[in-house]
Amino acid sequence: MRALASAVMLAALTVPSQVLACPVCSPGRDDATQQAFLSMTIFMTLLPLMMLGVLFYWLVRRIRALETRDIAIQMQAELSPTAEE
Amino acid sequence: MSAKVLHIAKKMPAARRRQLAPNGVIGMIIFVFAEMMFFAGFISAHTIVKSGALGGWPPPGQPRLPIEQTAFNTAALLASGAMLFFAHRRFGKDPGSARLPLAIAMALGAFFVAFQGMEWVALLNEGLTVTSSTHGAFFYLIVGAHAAHAVAALLALLYCFVRLMQRNLVMPQLMAAEIFWYFVVAVWPLLYWRVYL
């Protein structure tokens, strides 16, 4: 069983064009279709990751902006004449 | 354990527990993310079918899409987005002064939708229907879905405009509607590129 698994793995590494995961997308299709499948797979994979990245970046910026504002308000309150009294 | 956490949370200063953004804005961002994947699926399917089409794309015997007229319409939609950005800036300084740019943004958006409707009528008369070919099916599905979103976003902007006239509009409401409209504006050039060109 282990020998069979090794043989399959070796085949997958040495003849990748013949070992395609999707039986519908690739065999018998031309290069343009294969290229479209590949590019759209990459697009659909990266898009949600990109969106989450943008959301995370925006949240980090928002947290920093709120912290900066809090510090400014606190400093203003400490420096105001009423605070000295 | 949970009681201890609650105790610590109660002792925290109020600023540490303040929300990062209004709920409406966060909700709209999540909705827009879902809609982006919705359109990405359409674009993906369209690209794959187009690449495997026999006899070229559009299929033989099917009418060509009006590229030039739609480019002009695209410019109107982009201008609408710019006017809404301008309205946001004006609203931050003086809410009353945002009326005109918001009205112009809505008018440009309505023009875009009306122009698309006229384009559809012309294409239907030329023989491009949902059942005439995969070209027609994809065209009406993708452009129609975008038009439906444009109408919904226009209604959101109209709601904001009415509240602005009543002096009841607050920034989170405007921002939520803005995010929706910016999505409609931003996704259109991509659709134009993939479907029309």
C-alpha cells in the first residue's frame, strides 16, 4: 500500500500535466480554457483573502486613530486652565 | 471565569470598549464583501465560457454590444461616485451644503440606470435575448444583477437625501449608503472590461 502511494506521489511530481485533479476542467480542453480555469481559480482564491486583508488594515488604522484622538483629548484636558485649578 | 472577565471589563475605561465603527457601516462592509464574491463568481464563469467558445466571442450571428455608448455611461457613473465623495466632504463641514452634490450624484446614477435600460431595449430589438446564446444569457445576468444593485443603492441614497432635507441625516447613515454606491461604481469598470471588451 505504501509502495502504491509512493508511486502515485512520484507520478504526480514527474508528470504533472497528466495528473490533473479536476476531471471536468482540463482533459480534452484547449490551452485557453485551461488558462482561464487557472486564472479564475487564482482570482477566486485571492479575492476573499484580499478583502479580509483590507478590512484588517482598516480596523488597525481605525484603532490607531482612536487611540491618537484619546491621547490628544487627555493631554488637552490636562493642559487646560480648569484642570490646573 | 466569565464573572472575572466581566468584572475586569467593567473596570476598563469607557474609551477602551468604544466601537470602532458604526454598526451600519460594518454591516454594509460585510454585505459588500458578499456581493463582491457574487460578482466574482459571475465573472469567473463568464471568463471560462468565453475562453472555450467555438467560433469566437460574441458567437456568430449575435449582435455586438455598444462599447462606445457604454463607455460614456461608465464615465457618468464614475462622475457620480466622485460627486458622492464631494458630498461626503461637504456634509462633514456643513450638512446643508451637501444637498446639491448628493442630488447630482443621484441624478448621474439614475441617468446610468436609464441609459442601461435604453441599451437593453435596443439589444432586445436586435435579437440578443437571455435564450438566444450564452452571450446573451451572461450579458443580461451580469449587467442585470449590477443594475439591480444600482437601483437598490440609489434608493439608499434617496433615503439619505430625504433625511438630509429633513435635517435628520447622520454621518453613519450616509457612510453606509456611500459604501454601497462606491461598490456599484467600482465594480462596473471591471464588468465593462470583461463583458463588453
